[in-house]
Amino acid sequence: MIAAAAMNPGMSSWMPLTTHTEASGTPDTVLILGPTGVAGRLAVQNARALGAGRIIGAGRGAEALRDVRDLGAETVELSGDPQADTAALASRLGGSTPTLVLDFLWGTAAETAFDALPQMPGTDAVDYVEIGSVIGEGAPCPPHSCAAASSA
């Protein structure tokens, strides 16, 4: 029963991860927006199973993020303050650009990622996959970010 219930949440990250791996090789860094839900936690595990070099999860809830760290991800706690969240995400990325972003949240979390990604060298190599929209349907994409990120 558990395996059946986890199929769709697990496949939501497995497919973009394996597609990216087949097309471009194992991702160096995977950024997961929304790692604390079932699909996000499975995304962390899938990325780890496929050999991602680094996994960063950005979301809310200190306790839930501790559980995500136990699964092998570095974490960023989003506060809802756009400037603070952008700075925290950019800091956690530490000057490296994720090769793949799996976004279960959209809305303001996507805006935070869009704002943080252009600060990184090599942003043009990012595959950005919007999987869900838990936070909201809208996320204005600044021209400098949309031109740099490709949709997988």
C-alpha cells in the first residue's frame, strides 16, 4: 500500500532527474524547492540514489527541514521575507549554480530562486522543472532569470 501511494510523488522527481542524467550526466547540484512534503522528501532520496553531488532543499519548518537534512540534503529555511530568503539561498549555494532545480512550490519560492540564481556564475546551465504550485499560481520571472534558466 505504501509503495502504491508513493508512486506519483516519487515519479514527479524521478522522471526529471533521470531525463537530466541521460541528457547531461549526473547533476552536480540539485536544488529542491519544497523538500518537506512527501514528493520533496522522495526527490531528495531520488537525487541521492542517482548520485547527485550536492542536494539543497529550500522550504519552511525547522523540524521538517531537520528531517530533510537526515535524508542527506543541505537546507535553507525560507522565512517569507523575499530579500532574506534570496540572501539565504544564495549563501547556501555558495557561489555554485545548481544544474537542476525541482520546484514543488512555485509562487514566492520560485521568485526567490529566480532572484538568487543570477547571482551565480554559469546560471545558463540550469534546468528548471516546475512540478507543483503549492505556494501559488503566479511567479513573475525577471527577464535576466528566464533568459538564463531553461525549462526541462
